[in-house]
Amino acid sequence: MIIRKIDLINFRNFENSTFHFSTQFTVVIGENGKGKSSILQGLRVAAGTFLMGIDEAERYHIQKEDVRRIDLENRFVPQRGCSVKAYGTINDENIEWKRSKTASRTDYRNAYDLINIAEVLNHQVNVELNENIDLPVINFFSTSRLWVEPKQTVKLKKKGSKLRDGYARCIDSRTDKTSPMEWIKSAYWKRLKGKTESVLLDAVFEAIDTCIPNWSPQEWDEDSDDLGGILKDEDGKESFIPLFYLSDGLRTMAAMVAEIAYRCVVLNSHYGRDAVKKSKGIVLIDEIDMHLHPKWQQGVVNDLKTAFPNIQFIATTYSPFIVQSLKVEELINLDAVVEEDPDKMSIEEVTSHIMKVEPRSLDFQKTFDKTTYYLELLNDITFGDNFGTKREKSGELDKIEKEAEINDPAAAAFLRMTRLATLGPDRKSKKEEE
């Protein structure tokens, strides 16, 4: 399942907007309030429509707060005609579907093309018992995905339903950290007892190993009741560390990758060791850079592409390092049009040209601008011929020097020495001239 385009009408802060997405990775950037998360929310509604044709799957509709409102003097007025229309592909078939918000419910009459496909797949799996059906992976990760829960006992995963387990909480704002860990623990113990082949477990481990730097999953550790792995430090020294005792960034990213890989092997186990590589679907990630070191941010997009080559990722970010890893067709900038590949730019160019942020600190930039202005005034006084203007500009020089003396005495000394060298020792202050 791939979404190539989406139309948002009176949806959140979009009156009527259309967005196009790359088939493998798209990153949305923009200032706060421009609508990054709103785009993900629209995609969440669109992708969640598939679940309406799946037995035991959760349902997700356009929410009341998704309806665009106009701010009048005393109230917010909800606008009619709130809708999400998507254009995509599923099982090599091009389809369109639309969800609309009425006064009391979400209308899905124009979404039957997608729902019917889901119902056919559901029938093939649950009625015909066909185990060789390709099922799309769907996952949504909100900014609440940080693993903050205390350490808990992990139960063994019991035999369940392919569709129910594969789509359980897949578009919930709370990520499903429990089920993947239960599955990994169960698969590992079955491997030790020789009850099952380990190729699916190996596929999950490979995905985690690809996406998590310096930590490689190895086994289910009895002592910690956790997934254990080898952590390699900067000096190359290796140590055995359970997942829960990694840093917040490592642990949260590992849990997210494990969840995606788990859904791949549950939904498409007929591919065996290639279940993660061959599974198709769509994964939405809000603030993909959350809790990641800049060095890791530079490679996370490529790591996810490598681990899940047939999954479409759509994410938001504030990180220039993530933007720098993209091609121009992989970027949606809500602030300006981008015409050059960001991966050919320096980080300073990405920051200033694409994200419109001065790479220097604000204090430094303020001092730099004041100094530049001071030197321009000094040049005007030196080569100008209007005495009145000279007096006004000399007073402005005095003012800048006094400000610099308070905030940066070294800068103040530099300005005075430059003024002395330029105008000579006989210059008079504005007070003396008056």
C-alpha cells in the first residue's frame, strides 16, 4: 500500500491543499503551526480506511478536532466539507478513496474501493485460510512513542490471529511496545526448543541491527527478561546490554523498528527470512529525529530504507541533518520551494537556505549586525559631506559603543580603536560638539 497524493479540504489548518509523496521516503518540514502533523493526521485517516474491511481491526475516523475552524472575534467557526482524499496503490492496483466529516460521523461512501480490497484480503486469510496473501503493513508513530514505562515482565506471546495481531494498535497514538517483545521472547524460546524455524526471528533481528548503531540484538536474556544485545563503544569494546538499559534514543528507536518488523513477519510470514524486506505498506512517523544524536540523524533515513526497502515512510522533522540526507523529491517544505537536492548542500546551506534559520547563534548574529552597522556609519562619516548628518551618525556611534561596553567590553574596545584610527585623535563626541 502506497499513498502517492492526498487532498486535504477544511482539514485542520488546510483550507484546500494537495501534497505529493515519494514512494519510499518523504520528510515534511516547516515552522510550528504550518501543518506538518496535520498532514500526518490526514494520512493516518487515509491509511486507516483499509482497516474498515478487516475483521477485529480498530477503526479510525476524522476527529472533531480535525475540522478546520475560522477564528472570529469571539468564537471559532467550524467549516463544512472537511474531507481527506487519497490516491494510491495497493497490490499493484491504482485506487482513489475519500473520507468526509458530516455533522455527526465520518462518511466512507467514497472509500469502498479500498474497503472492498481489504474485505477480499480478509476473506482470503480468514475464510479460505490462504497463508500466501500479501498484506500491507500500516503503522503510525506519534511523538508520545518515547519508552518511559518502568521495566515490566514480558509474557510469552500466545498463538493469535494474523490480522488481529498484525493490525492491533497500528494507528493508535500509543505505540505497541509489548506485542513485539512478547513475540521475540516466544520465538526465541521456540527456537531453543527446536519447535520452529528461526528465520522470522532472524529477519526481525536483522532489521534492528541495521537501524540501531553500535548495538546488535543477540538473544532473549533470562536474567533481565529482555532482549539482549552487544553494545560496542567508540573504542571498539563490546559489552552485553539488555534493550531496556540502553539510552532513551536507542531504546525508543529499537522499539519502533522492532514493531515495524514484527508487523511484517506476522502479516507476511510466507516470505520467511525475506518477510521484512518484501513487505509493503506505509509507516508514518512524527518528529523522526526525536531523541537522536545529530550523527545518527544523518543516517537514520538511509538505515530505514535499507531495512524496509518496500515500505513507504512519511515523517516530519525539525532536524537539518535529516533534511541534508534527502533528495529534493523526498522533501515537502511548507515554508518555501526547494529546487536543489539537500544532500548536495552543506549543513549551513540546509539551515539557512531551506529551513530559513541563521546558523550562527542569535547573540553572535546580533553583535555581528551591530558591528557591521557601526562600520557602515563610520564609513559614511569619513566620506560624507553633510555636517548635520555627520553629527547624527556620530551620536549613533556613541550609542552603539555604550551598548557594547555593557554587553561586550572587548567589542566596545575594538569599535573605539577603529573609530580613532579612522577619524583621528581630534574627533569630538556629540556632547562636546553641542
